[in-house]
Amino acid sequence: MPSLATYLDRTSAPADRPNETLDVRELPPPKPLQETLELLAEIDDDTVLVQLNDRAPQHLYPKLEDRGYRYETIDDDGTVVTIVWRT
């Protein structure tokens, strides 16, 4: 798996901000959604969240939009990486 910097470089996410990684690949639904939203509520608005999942978090996207986050998802050979940040 590539480094986090490689994923950040492939998106519009600000690469100069601190980042936090959340690996939810082993969790059944709705745990990935819940844990992602809980972590976003805890971290600083300048922090970029990198979520590792085994599928695209379709139910997460509208919740991110409602809360004012931007996001991009990359499918990297079975690992789905969603990068979330505040604008």
C-alpha cells in the first residue's frame, strides 16, 4: 500500500496539514460510518482524515456534505481510501 503522502498527492486535499488515519476495513456496517463521524467531531478542523475502507463509503458522503467537508475517494487495488478535510 502506498504511503499516505502518495494518496494526499493524488487528491485536492491540503497536503501541508496534519493528518489522522482511520482504518475501518475490518468493521461491519454501520461501524465505519459511526467511527468516521465520531473522529471528525473530535479532531481539529485543520486535520485531514484519511479513511481506509474495503468499499466506498456511500452513506458517508451526504453526511460529510451536510457538515461542510470536502472529500475524495481513491480505489487502490481493493483498499478504498477516502480523504476528508474542511475547506
